[in-house]
Amino acid sequence: MPSISRLLVGLAGLVPALALGTGQAKFKIVEGGRSFDRFITIWLENQDFAEVINNPDIINLKREGILLTKYYAQTHPSQPNYIAAVGGDYFGLDHDEHVRIPENVSTIVDLFAPRDISWGGYFEDQPGPGFMGGGSMGSTGNGGWDYVRKHNPYISYDSIANNGTRLWSLGSFRDFEQDFAAGQVPQFVFMSPNMMNDGHNTTLEFASSWAHTFLKPLLADGAFKERTLILLTYDESATYEIPNKIGSLLLGNAVPSSLRGTEDDTYYTHYSIPATMEYNWQLPNLGRYDVGANVFKNALTTEGHQNKGDPDNLAGVDNSVSYPGFLNSDPAKWRPIPPPNLQLVGAGGLPVSDAVYGHWWQAGDEESPYDGSGRAFDGHLYLPQYGKQEPDVVLPT
């Protein structure tokens, strides 16, 4: 069970948010997205691509969307993949234990803030928005964990966890039900079911049946007035000995009818999530691996951006092993957090955000591993390579 000290920390962070009240409208929709006005990603757990695509519930959902046939997780185990999706790196993380990432490391939230693009997270059975514990138990009825911190990417970043207002954007699935009914679902949403419904403590069949049932109301005609793109994905594959390829579907009324029931063989990773947000809303970037990641193709409705091909090392990269970094559990593989590359221009056509520059401008002459190339890295043969901060590297095709 979570310690009393962690609960107190959570309550302390929540106090400023409580002063805001909950009776007022949370936000208004910021228009101007190139292809969608809202993005929802729902994460399931630990399944191999070959198994997922043959599941009847997934096959049924595919008829309403696009199957991404070349989507890879970053590494194993679960937590680094979640963290990567909102921060553009997993900083060498190779475990699921409690971690904290310093406030000078920005996330996708910092890209949304200047534009007033609303964001949020809904985590099934999370006790409250200020909860800092490792997990909660009770509602699944099988003695297993319900909500777990490792499946909440926001809470590991101090720039969010130390900010009471931002903590208020992290709710439970009950909050989602209320927001959906009220037409107040934010424009960027990260959702994680509990450890039963996400398949972690159950099976592929159980989780896919849950996902099918959960998604049907969201896919119904008129469910959202705004153009909404939904990504159903998995954090990682189940088998470590094979490439970390996962099943993913793009769904929602933002998917053109002509593309429903089709497949997309573009190379994607979890870094494609921030890259796609940057492209869609013409946002600045984080200066990390978000730059160089491919944008979900159905979002490319205007000219001005070209996705990259497959990384030249894709066949040999071992994306089951984490590279060295700040969060690595092996002392021999610990490294300081690398500076972002302040010279990069992202998919939105803009440089790094003011928040990133403000934290790191004094490190502009330091070497950085982020080159915008879209290369794949691992902890064996293809370690991140540090170099002078320069504009994007273009790989030969």
C-alpha cells in the first residue's frame, strides 16, 4: 500500500487545485487543428502484434479505423514506454519502480500551455488527482493492483507532479464518464484502464473485449461534435525475444471514411504521439526524440511535412533493452539527463518551446543525442550518439 508520506505529498499538491472549484466549465475547444481537434490515446498491456491482429474484437474495431502494422514500443518493461510518449525520451529507464524526473525536463503539456490547448489524463481507479502512491487495490476483486503509478506517465514528471493546477487534470474513469456526458473531454487525453481491464492481470481476450465495449459509445455517430482521433495501442509486446512490435488502431470521426478498414505500414513509435500533436496544432517541440518521429499518416492533410522511411537499423535494433540514462537501475549505466537539441525544428515547423529553451539555454554548447534523424536506439548495439547541437539530420533513403 502507498505510504502515508506519499499520500500527504499528494494532498499538499492538490490544495491549490481545489481552490479552483469544479462547477465552472473547464475549457473551450481551441480550433485550428490541421486534421483533428481532439486526440485520445488508450493504452492496453503486454501483447504481441501477431496475437492482437487476430483477435475478433480488434478485427471488429479495425473495420472502423486504420491498423498500424509497423508500430514499435521503445523498450521493456512498461513504464519507460509511458514516460516516452509524453516526454520524448525514457531517459534509460529499465524498470517499473517509482521515479521522478526533474522540473527542467518539459513534456507535451508545456507545448499545449501557451496555446491553451486543454489536456488531461484518466486513470481507472486512481484515488484522486493528487495521489502519489504506487497503486490502489480493491475494485477488481482479484487482489491485484487497480490503478498503478507506472501506467500514469504524467505523475513521474515533477513539472506536473509539483504543480497543483496540473494535477487537477488527472482524473479517474468516473471523471471521464462525467466529462464525456458534459461534452467537456479535453483536447489531448491519455487513458489507462486498471490492471484487470488493460490485460496486465488478465488476458488478451478480456482486455480486447473491454476495449471494444468501452470504445463503442465513443465511436457512435455524434459522440463528439469535434473531430476526434483515437489511438488504441499497447505499451509493449509480451515476448522480449522478438522485436517490440505492437498492435495499434487509429479510430474516431477524424479518420476519413475512405481509410476505414485499411492498414498503414509507416514506421511509428510512441514518439509519434508528441510528433503528431506538434504537427496537428503547429506547436514547438521538446528538442528530444519527438523530433524525427513519424506523424500518423492520416493526420497529414496538408503539405509541409514528409515522414521518414524505416530506420536503417530497424532489422537489428534490440528494442527490448534500455540504453544508459538518468533512470537506469544499473549504476554503471547511469548518465545525467542530456540537454535537448535547441537547434531542432519539429513536425509543427517550429523550434523548441520557450519552456525548453528557458530551462536549457545555457547548455546550448553541450553535446546532445537528439539529432532529429528518427533512428532507433537500444542498450546493446545502437546506443544513442552524442554530437554538436545542429538542425535535423537527414538519413539517406
